[in-house]
Amino acid sequence: MGRLVVFSSKRLLTAIAAAGLLLGAGVERASAQAAQATGPQWKDRAEYDLYVSITKETDPVKRAALLDQWKQKYPTSDYKGQRETLQVTTNAQAGKPQDALNAAKEALASDPSNVTALYWATIETPLAPVTPDNLDFGQKCAQGLLDAKKPAGMSDADWDKTKKDLAFEATAHTTLGWVAMQKKDNETAEKEFTSSLAANPNSGQVSYWRGTATLAEKKPEKQGAALYDFARAAAYDGPGALNPTGRDQVKAYVAKAYATFHGSSEGFDKLLATAKTSANPPADFKVVSQVDIEKAKIEEENKERAANPSLALWKSIKDQLTAAGGQGYFDGQVKDAALPGGAGGVDKFTGKLVSMEPATRPKKLVLAITDSTTPEVTLSLDAPLPGKADPGTTISFSGVAKEFTATPFNVTFAVEKKNLDGWPVKAEPPVRRPVHHKTAQH
């Protein structure tokens, strides 16, 4: 399906706005405290007033413009590091992912441990243009976020809460997976997305990306898992879900893919219902493929053929007669042929008696072969059979195929009595008349 990103930068930033403001607020407090202490100082009152106007501006686009003014007017400000951090968060909040990455590079050049820059660069990488430089930088920042150390002045409790609230682990693994996927390293991408979902299972986007990476591995045994991830992305509608349009798009795709893989839509609704409740499939989960179905069918036919070669041969003939072009198959391959004729080691077909004509001494028998009751063949005998037989009597025969009707299905065979077995009534022996001897006359 290509690079589907169904969340917007604005939507993503709304969800994590508190993150940027939390980290940014710490920077602002540090700046204000520093202004009253020995150490970093404002160049003049104008720089301080510009800084205050920046902190009061709520529109990120306008704030970004003010930050640019600060950078141009005071390039060597004692608060350059704080400004660079604010530029990262502001550009991200303004929906400018490339500008956010550029600002993050500057901030990290000044301070490689800048957690705010690492965090926002990790967030923005999947939203920025896909370039080798952006991918490498995003990968480096995501790994840096996983390895990040507590900033100076922050308590252990606040640091742990920040990492949890801002989902450092899930965010970093998501970007590492996304970068790997862009680099066609799909196995690594799958592993990273799995780690992301372990940290935060409620992400429709990550489920979709994991399915995309897994599918791209082109391993038949993993196709069912990919379908599950797509179903998850389509069905899950809680916090972190794709937007309704995105879910509809994925649902249409996975419905078609499932039917193609499985051979029908049977079981698809159950798949959606299961995927909606869990990011990962149950331990016994499997989508049976057409290949699996066909393989199982062949195995069953082989077992049936070994156990009952007569029935297997008959089903093979019937399948071709009931398929498109069945009449042509009969006219060209079956009509006037002596069957079974020893094909596959089979000398006679075996069926169950359904009816006979007339009721006694019949010359016509109707048999069911595939089951015990459905009429399939009519035997036209060269001579009447003695007595009668009960329905369900097992009859074996060989004969010459003469007629075929598709609806209702029936094949008529011309059968000689000598080629029919199983008739329960033996022919009565001819009556022997007594021999009268003449008395000799004298």
C-alpha cells in the first residue's frame, strides 16, 4: 500500500504537546533563574524582552519567527542552548518536521545529551522527507533517546515519570523500525515495531507498519501475521488508533488481501474482532492459505484414493463432468469408453442401489456412488436380473458409458450381467424334467 501515514503532524503534536511544553518549561525556568544569578547574562534589555515575548507567544508559527529574530540579532547569546531547544519544540509544534530536524541538529551539536532535541527529532523523523541524511539522523536520535540520561537538576521520580508519560521506549522503537523499513531492512523493522507495541500496544499506525514490513519479507509462513497486523490497524478504534479514513482504507485493503490469501472471505469478520482486542495474535493464530487448503485437499484425496481407489476414480470423472465444458469432456473422453477399464488398478465401480425397473427381474438399476442415496448412474443391463434387491444393496459393475445429463446429474452405462457383482438373488437353475423310459415290448 506504500507509505501510508494517516496521522498528521498536528494530530501527533496535540497528543504529545504536554511533552514538549514540559521539557521546554524546564528550559525556560532555568533561563529565568540564570538571569538572576552570576553566569549567563542577557546581552541587553532588548534580548531579554525578546525572550519574554517568545515565551508568551502561543502561536508556534509566530514564535518560530521570533526565535529566528533572536538568532539573527544575538547569534552568540549566552542562552544559545536554550534558544536552540525552543527552536526544536516550536518547529515541531508548527508542523515543520524538516525545520525541527534541522534545529535538533544544531541543538545536539551544542549538547549531544539534549533530551528535548533527541525526543522531538525521533518524533519528527517519520514525518519529514525521506532522505539518507534524515534517516541516519533519526536513527541516531532514536537510539540516543533509548540511552538518554537524566538531565541535571531533574529528580529520579520526575525523570521516570517523563519517560513514561512521553513513551520514550515506544517512540524510539517506532522510529527505529520506520527507518529500517525505509532502508528495506524489513526483519529489523518488524523486530523494532514489535518492541514498540510491547511498550505501547495501542498504536494503529505501528501495527500497520509492522504488517507492511512483515509482508515485504515475502516469507509465506509470515503472511498470516501481516494480515493480522493490517486487521488490527483497521479494527482498533481506541486511543492511538488510525483516523476513520485511514481505518477504512486499511480495511478495504486487508479484506481483499485476506480473500486472495485464504481463497474466500470466510473468517474475516472473526479476524477483525480478534485483532480489535489485541495488538498481537493469539498463540494458535493462523490464517489458512489457499495453498494450505489445496495441499490438505490433495492429501485427503491421496488418503481416499489409497483407501478406496474406485470412489476416488469416480469422483475424478464426476468433477470433470460437472465442471465447465463437462458435456464436451463426456463426448470426447467418456462416451463409448469401457469404464473403469483398469484405470488406477480399478476394475469395477461400486455403489449403492437406489431403485430398479421393473420391481422384479429388473433390467435397469439406478446407483449412488459418492454417497448412499444420491442417484448418479443408471445401469442398462443386457438381460434381466433374477428376483429383486433392497435399496442400499452394494453393487459393483463395469460397463460402457452411453449417455450423460448434467441436470440432474446421471451417467448411463450399458452393462452385461456378467460384469455386475453383488446382486443377492442367484439365477434359478433350469428345471430338469424327468426322463421317462419306454418299457420294452416282447
